[in-house]
Amino acid sequence: MCALDPSAGADEPAGLSNRDEARDPGMKLGSSMRRRRSRGNRGFKWPGKNWRVGIPKVKLPRGAGFVAVGVMLVGVGIGYLVTTRVLLPLPPPPGDLFEVPDVRGLERLVAMELIEGSEMVAAVSDSFRHPTAASGEVLGQTPMPGQLSEAAGTVALTVSLGPVRRPVPDVVRLGLNSARTVLEASGFVVVVDTLLAELPAGQVVEVLPEAGTQVALPMEVIVYVSTGPPLIPMPFLLGVEQASAEILLDSLEFELMSIETCFRFGRDRGLIINQFPPPDSFVTPGSQVRLAVGSRRSSGRGCSNLEF
């Protein structure tokens, strides 16, 4: 058996094993480092929330921002002027360039004289019909007005040939729909009006301007359409002598179609006993009329019904 050293047991805590002895130097090293850190930080204190205390505040005058922006803009403007006027100025225009005059709306000959007076050459490059511009009026030019052109440069002109001219078609006695189709296909604008006429209702009576008139397009054409002939009352012929009835119908331009005889006693002989159209009915002038006259003899037809 081995003898224990009493001096060793007095310096070490009881129950300390060999494994603890091996781990003890490290534990002592860490504690010594913590002690050094704590001794080094004894004089330092974190500022906390009031770290700005003691720093003097700088107050800017009102409008300082506007002044700064204004100074910046002035600097930019001065720099631009110096660059464009001093450092990189525009070269002067060549002496052989001329400004193109504005000749739009002028008559062709006047425009060409003005261009040639500006040391350039005028030429008509295109022309077409225009509904409002007169024939020979300049509609456009190339180059555009205000541009520069070389001496003896060509200015191309576009000239109007004037509006299209066509004769008004003859659509009298046509129906309204047919007349409208013909006129609109020819480039006219149709305006419809009505009037009383001898032609049947719905037929064209008159056209203004008159048919065959040469007009510039677009052009309004007034088409007068018949509403039918005026109606007149049928005269009352019952009890009138046959000769007098015939004279009256002829004066009113009625067409007497037939006169039938019906057997009657003495007082109705030679008098109108029936008529068609009936008395006071409205008919057109020139309507056909049938009469029945009392007589000793009968035509053999029924005298009570004279309708067509």
C-alpha cells in the first residue's frame, strides 16, 4: 500500500480526481481573462439614450433650401451659356442657303415668281381635285416654309385642279328612292321637299338646280316629291238635266265614261238619277264619272250600282 502525503491533501479540495486535475488549468485561464477585461472596462460607460446631450444644435436660416436650389440652377445656366456660346458655339450658316418662303394658298404663277425671286427654282410636282380650293391654288410645298435651301434648289408645289363638276341628273317622274340612289351615286347631297302635283304621290316633280346644270361637288340638290294631285269635291248631279251635267263635268275636267238609261216615269225622264263617284266625295281632277239618266227605255243594266 502507498502512503498518502498529508501536505497535498491540505491544499486541494476533498474528492478532486485526476480528471479534474487535468481540467483545472483551463478553468483558471478563463477566469483570469475575465478578470483582466473587467479591470480594463472599469473607466468606460456607455452613453445610453442621452448621447446627444452636450452637442450644440446648428440652426439653418429659413429659405436656405431655396437659396441652395437657386444657386444650383444659376450655376447650371451659366455653365450652359459658357458651353454653347464660348466653348462650343454654333457655326454660322453658309452664305449660299436661303429661307424657303411660304406660298401655300397663293395662285400658282404668283407662288412661282416669289420662289424664283428667292434664288430658288419652282416646279409643280402634283395636282388633284379639291372640293373647296380654286383651280391653280397652291395646296402644299416641299421643302416646308422656313427651312433652308441651297441656291438654285427646287421647291416642289402641289396645285389644286379645282372641285369636280358634274351635271345634275334628270330624275323627274322617278320614285323618291330611285331618284335618291341616282343623285347620291353621282356625288350630290339630297334634300327632299313635297308639294301638290298632278303626278302620282311619291314621284319626283322637280329638281333644283335643274337637270343638266353643271355644278361643283359636293352640292345640295332639292328634290320636290309629289303628294298627289289636289282633291276636289264631286259635284251634286242628281236631278240635273243630262246636258247641264255634261257641261259641268267638262268644265271641271272630269272624264265622262258612260251614261246609262233607266226606266222612269215622266217626272224623272232626262234627269240624272244616279252618279259615281257619289256626290260630295273628294276626288282628283280628271277622275272618271258614270251617270244614270231616267228614260222611257232601259239599257238593261242595274241602275242602282254604277261603281267601276
